[in-house]
Amino acid sequence: MMTFKDDLLLFLKKSPTAFHATAELKARLQGAGFKELKEKDVWGNLKPGKYFVTRNDSAVIAFALNGKKLAETGFKMMGSHTDSPALKLKFNPHYMAKDMGMLGTEVFGGPILDTWFDRELCLAGRVSFMNSEGQLEDALINVDDVVGIVPNVAIHLNRSINDNRAIDKQKELNVIFPAGNAKDFCFLSYLKKLVEQTGKKVTKVLSHDLFLYDAVPAKVWGNDLISSARLDNLLSSYMGISSLIDAQENANAMVVLNDHEECGSMSSTGASGTFLRDVLTRLAGGGEDFIRCMQSSFLISLDNAHAVHPNYSEKFDFNHQPVLGKGPVIKINGNQKYATNSRTAAYFMSLAHKQELPVQQFLSHSNMPCGTTIGPLTTSLLGVETIDVGFPSLSMHSIRETASLEDCRILKEILVRYF
């Protein structure tokens, strides 16, 4: 039987983009007996059982129904997101510069841009095309060999490169792409060959959503620490679905994994979109039944949290400094950048204390604004009681982040009991 560590590493390897993460989660849910639903189909009154539905191939909602009336029991919910900060290829990315093939990129979300320089980069995402029968179709591609790099300029040519560097996103983040060195190179033809390698019959490639990613795989080191790309927020996606699969079927339970959290959540798959409300309305009904269901529900919004950085401890509130390996973190903000309040914090802490598991707290330094999550967006749209929780991590939004496997194990115990 695969260990927790090896299974997590496998999931990270198979999930270079939100599309691939969703496909992998879908396969795991199907393997665990969850039935796939389609939004365009009539659902009717679903029998007790396990189900899931996806939208745009990049967001997924999985749920278990125990037959009890949802207006009375509500859902035990966990929410997170599948996307991560990255460099995304522009629509027409290929061009020539000084006889070298190049790929133009745009910044997706808020990555630490410095960390993307001089890294061996791979390419993955979704390609939309016309098949041999004239129908539109999509395919996921993953070029897991190096396609290029974003090179730094030598320090000899920029003596101030280490002094408060400002990165020109239009100029400096384009990728040297050796495969496109020829002046008559056609990027869409290149994609056509990649799609055909998946077994698809392609007449013409029409569009794409493609992302670059770090070629170095996830690694566990120091016995318990894990360093990888996209821990924010693949850790939470993995933890939510695996906990729902492993839980006893004694609650109406749901995991929602949105897309586009890193760029504002304003999309059909984002937390500000209709995906979750659409699914909940179909299950619980509208009007009074929906409101009763939400007022009987609880949502754990799960995302990465900041572990105290030994070199920058002054940037943390002195009384709220989470440590790697000491348990999951309750995230608190009086201005509701996090959705936690005293009641929701107490409920989560009671879950942990009943299992004698540790919990930490994070509250930003008063001179620094904090980030936010899907938690405040979801609770403001649905009225559901919500708490923001996270895995303590270092280098959040870097091309390579670090967290503790022990914190993951602790949180999974809490989530399995919760579901």
C-alpha cells in the first residue's frame, strides 16, 4: 500500500496545472466509487451515495449524501482552489529574437518573479482544437522535458541587479525556446503534434491555456519537510479530496475546489462565480430550504499559511508565529480578509482538542496587510459559517515552496473526523 508521503508526491507530479490536478482528482474519486454528474444533465433527487461534478476541467465539487434532509443537517464543507501562481503563455507566444526562438508569457496570479529565472521549465495545460470530424475538442498536454528557461542578465551587465530589483514583466519574463529556433516555426503546428501524441485526431489547433512549470520534482528532505512547486494550493486540494474519500459516511459532506483564486476568483469556476451555489441549489433546493441548509452548514476554507521565517521574524506579530511541524494554523483577521470568527475558531479547535492534536494561530503584523482566500468570498455569498485554516509554509508563491508533512498528517486526522 502506498504511503501518505509517496501518494502526495505522486499527486504533485501529476498536477502541473489546475487542469491536470482536476483530472487526477477526478480519477481518484472515480476509483473510490464516486459517480460523475454533468451540469447539463437533469439530476433529480439523488439517492444517498457519493458524487462529483467538474466545471471547465479546472474546478471540482465532490460530495457524499447520507439520505438525511439537507435543510436540517446542512453540509460539512471544505473549500480550496486548484490553481497556483505561474507564468502563462500568451495567445500568440512565439517570436524570434537574435536568431533565437522565444515564448512570450504573462504573469498569472502573484508569483515571486525572481524565483522563475534560470530554472529549467516544462510546459503543460489544455489545448482546444477541431478534430477530424469537424467538432471542437480539448486535450491536456504535459511536456515534462525541459522546453526552455527565463535567463537572468549577467551581473557584469547589470551591476545593480541585487539592489531592489524591479522586473519588467513584458521584457524580462520571456522564455528562450530552442524548439522554435527556425524562422518558419509554427507554434500551433507544434501543439498539434503534442496533442496527436495523446491519441487525438487533430485537424487544426485553435486555442490554448498553457503554463510553464518547474522541471524539478517535489522532494521530501530532513525527514519531514517537503519542497515543491504549487504547494499553494495543491496541498489543500489533495487533503480535501483524500479526507473525503477516507471519511466514514456518516455526514452530508462536500469538498469544493475552485479555480482562479490566485487572480481574484472572478470567473465561472472561481469562488465569486456560481459553481458552488448552483450545485448546492440543485441538492438542497431554493428559497427557505437553501437558507436552512446554509445555516446548518460549516465551511473550512483551507489554504497555505505563513510559517515564521527565521531570517524575517520581525515581519510577524510576536504572539502569532506558526512553526513548521507544530500543527495546522487558524488564520485570523479582524477586517475579514480571513473569515474566521470566535465561534468558528472554537469549533475547529474543539475538533483538534478532542483528538489531542495541536493547532496554531496566525495574525498579520499590524503594519502589514494580509492576503485573503476563498473563505470571505464564499461566506459572503452563501451566509455559511466559515473558518480559514492553513498549512504553515515558507516561500509562499515562490516557484518552490516548503511545508511539513507532519502538519498535513495532523490536518488530515481533523478533516476525516470532521467529515
